[in-house]
Amino acid sequence: MNPIKTVQQHILDEQGRHPGVSGDFSDLMTSLVMAAKVISRDVNRAGLVKTVLGKTDSVNVYGETVMKLDDFAQQVICQALDNCGRVCVMASEESENIIPVAEGSSKGEYVALFDPLDGSSNIDVNTSIGTIFSIHRKISDGDYGTAADCLQPGFKQVAAGYFIYGSSSMLVYTTGNGVHGFTLDPALGEFMLSLEHIRTPKRGKIYSINEGNLTKWDEGTRKYISYLKEKDGGAGRPYSLRYIGSLVADFHRNLLKGGIFLYPGPKPKLRLLYEGAPLAMVAEQAGGLATTGTERVLDIEPMSLHQRIPLIIGSYDDVLKYQEFVRAEIP
Ligand code: AFP
């Protein structure tokens, strides 16, 4: 049985053990957790409170219609992090430019990047969605953070993780000292430790990819997916296909059960800063891998706030095997 521990207690314990984790970081996480509780409450009420369902009139930087809950989640997170005073700058999948901290907020030493509501096209159909976050240290001089603070490679992340709003709401996060899961107890209103030191199976039996894009995939991906479908009992094939279309939900299932998630090139969709890098840190800390096919995701030097990358992430042996297929196609 897991010890009875709230996420705040866990963060404080980590702070004692881990020299990279400070009291300021605990404050930041406490604010993020508070924001997630508010978002979780409204996601759970979405079917009842029609005002939070549906679309707004605005379009985000990718030309997608912004859902009302996306707007709401973005505002809640920005306010919570502004108020905590530990963040110098923010960036979000839903905002074209960096988000400066509000005037009057004190200027913290951390940088917060987030996808406020990943999988938002699933909001109206009661499917699990989530918030993904990535925390860096400020590297620029001066009081306020800059774009350079946001454009740091994933291996420099101080912490990363996600909240999933599903049959229950969970937080899964890492500060580089393993991956830990917390389940929101609705009666206590607290995220309670439920999965300590999550390890993802070295190899899975699940693959997750949008097969409708088959004609757009590179040759290596096409051959790899055909390989997974071949019957070979000894090697555990064929694999099962599971694809929700909500990255947090697909990633979370594969993290716990083992498997591989793929959103390959040559026209990638997922964003490095808000999806790829944070989930790559979680995957690696749980014993898995994340690659573009040719490059470790955590090593990529970001060029822009909304850079997209091919993302292949999951169980160690499965991702290695995928890379073999991709490399075989490189002349
Ligand atoms: P939305 O946030 O617009 O629903 O997009 C979700 C997402 O970014 C990610 O969560 C999914 O894994 C991926 O897109 C699904 O994309 P496809 O619909 O192209 O398969």
C-alpha cells in the first residue's frame, strides 16, 4: 500500500532529498496543482454547465477553433502562476507569443510552459483530456523572462508532467528522480500519492497511431506498423491498436501498460515545447524512450515556440525497434 501522502507533502520530501528542488519550486507546483483542481472541477461539470462546452469565435495559432474550456484552462493556469510569484515568463500552446507575468507579480526564477487542455477536440464527447506542463530555470539576465528562457532543450527541464482528467483526475510528474502518480480524492480535495516510482514495461503490446494518415507516413513508419501486425507469437506480435486521439490519455495508458505512441513525420503535428519534451522526460524517467526517429527528443534545441516534431514515445524496446526501421530507410 502507498503511504498516505498528498502531492504537497511529496514535493516537500523531494525538496529535502533533491538538491535541484527548492522551496520556490514547491510554491510553483502548489499553484499548478490548485489550477488543475479548478480545471478538473469544470471538466467534470462540462456536461451539466453548457456554458463551458462548445467553441469560441477565436482561432489559435494553428488555425484551430479554440474551445471554451481551453480558454478557461489557460486563464486559470496563467492566474495561478502569476499569483505564486515564482515564474518569470510563461508560454502556452494556445498563445502565439510568450506570456509575460502580470505587472506587479514578483519575478521568479522559473519558466512555465504548458498545453492547458490537450485533446480539447474530445471535450464534447466525454473522453479523457489533460494539461501538460514543463518547468525550466530562468537563464536570461534581467528581471523578466524572455523567449530564450522558453527555448531550452528538454534535457534542461527541472520538472515535467501532466494532469489527466478522466474517470478520475490524476497528476503524473517527475523532477528527475523517478515518476510519481497522484489521484485526486474528490472528498478530500487533494491529489493523493497512488503510484510511486512508476516504471513503464520494457516492451509493450500496444501501438497508438492515427492509421488514417497511413499514406502520409514515411517509409520506415509504414514498414514498422506492418511488422507490428504480423503474427509472431514468440515475439508477442501482432500488437493491439489503441488510439484515443488525446495525447495525454494515449500516453498515460501506454506508460502504465507498455506500448508505443507514434505521431510521425514528414508532416508532424505535435509541439516540442508543450507535448514532446515534457512527455519525453516522463517517459525516460519511467524507463522508456522518446525519439523523432533519428534524434532523442530531449536533445532537440528548440528553434521557435510552436515548433512541431515527429513524436515516437513509449516502451524502451519498442522505440528502439522503431528506430531500426527508420534508420534502414536512410540512404
Ligand atoms: P486537439 O487538442 O486539437 O484535440 O489535438 C489533440 C492532439 O494534439 C493530441 O492530443 C493527439 O494525440 C493528436 O492531436 C491527435 O491528432 P489526430 O487527430 O491528427 O490523430
